[in-house]
Amino acid sequence: MSIDHDRLFKQLIQTFFEEFIVLFFPAMHEHIDFHHLSFLSEELFTDVTAGEKYRVDLLVETKLKGEDGLVIVHIENQSYVQPSFPERMFIYFSRLFEKYRKNIVPIAVFSYDTIRDEPSTFTLQFPFGHVLDFRFFTVELRKQNWRNYIRQDNPIAAALLSKMGYTESERVELKKQFLRMLVRMELDEAKQRLLFGFFETYVKLSDEEERRLRSEVNEMETKEKEQVLELMISYERQGMRQGMKHLIQTMARKGMSVKDIANVTDLTEEEIQKLLEKE
């Protein structure tokens, strides 16, 4: 099943918008009034020449401190290499400005695994003159060293460790540090589940790696070890419940009765009925 990268990034950044800005754009963070935030509906634009439709990922209406006028922050996640991307950012910018007539802050997040030098400008010029020099802010995740972020108690940093620059041999250590960050931040269950689901989408350890992880966690200091192990066990059980739910729903769709499913799974008929009602 293909991964809906745009949806995942939109949900993550929308939930932790201020944390995203302070992590990657601290100078910008100082000027934004985060008491005034409104997430706007998605915009759908059609490229008339190519016949393709593009949907803007995330639009946030906010204010600058000490100013009355509104600004719009446009964040675009780019999960694949596209040479014409700077042009697309300019088209988005111009159409958003045309519609809202407000200052636009354009930000591009490059989340693919390829390491390359991404341009942050779109220019139009002639031998006889310069017409346009459009610039946008960028975050190139794969170029970030994940170890530089593990001391920050920032939920965006924790989730995006999974898209930063790490080697295959660092995967176990990467997840261990991610779990330590989750424990330190003491987030509510919903936010914790969002971060865990995002991380696991991009970094799924093998059974052998999970055994190595548990072994390393067991060597931590007692209090931290207990907290991390509790977190790991909680999500292992959640994964098992999801797997059982899927299995029961599949059996029901194939015509098995609740009683027959109970005999096969050792669950009570009441438990099975509850799982089927959530389908």
C-alpha cells in the first residue's frame, strides 16, 4: 500500500505548527503571534498547460507581533524529486496572493531520501534585464544530522528523525533516542500516538533490530528503562490489537459468524462484536 506522504506531513505540522517553526526557523518564530492561528481550507490549482491538478499542502493564517495585518504561511511537503518544483512554488505563491491579497510566507519541506542541492529560488531574466527573483524558505530533511536534534524536547524533531540523515547501522540507536524523547516530553496519548505512527511509517525495525533495541534499553538507568519499556510494550500491544481487529473483520466479511470467530480466536462473542462495530 502506497504511503500518503502529504497527508502524514500535513497532520504532523498542523498539530505541531509552532514547534515546526521554532525548530527550523527560529528567527521567524520570534515575529509570529501564535495566539492568532487559523488553518485554511486546501487550495486546488490546475496547471492548464500540463493538465495536472495540484493541491496546496498546508495554509496557516496568522499575524506578526505588533502588527494588525494578517499573513499566510504556506508549507509544501515535497516527497519526490521534481526539477520544476521552484516554478510550482512561484505559481502557488502568485495564485494565493491573487486570492487572499495578504503577505505569503512560502516554505518547502524536502522529505525524500535523495541528497541533492535543492534550489530555493525561481528566476526570470533576459540578457537585457532581470524580471523576477522569487525566493522561498526550505527544509532539506535528509541533509540534517539526526544526532543534532535528540537533545531537543520538540515533538516535530522526534518525528522527523525518521526522515533525517542516518545510516542503516544507526537505525536501532535512532529508534532508541526517539523513544527517549517521547518519554521526556510526556505528551498526551493522542499526540504520542501521532508521533509514533509517523516514525514507524518511515523506520520499521526488523525482528532482529527490535531484539537489539530491547537489549540496549535494558542497559539504561532503571527509571528511564522502565518508562521506555512501558512505552514499547504499550505500542506492541496496540499493534497486536490492530492485527487481531483486521483478522476478525476479514473473517466476518468471508461469512463467518461471531460464534465461529470466537471459537477460532479464543475471544468472547462480546469482544468480537465490539471490534466489528468499529469497522
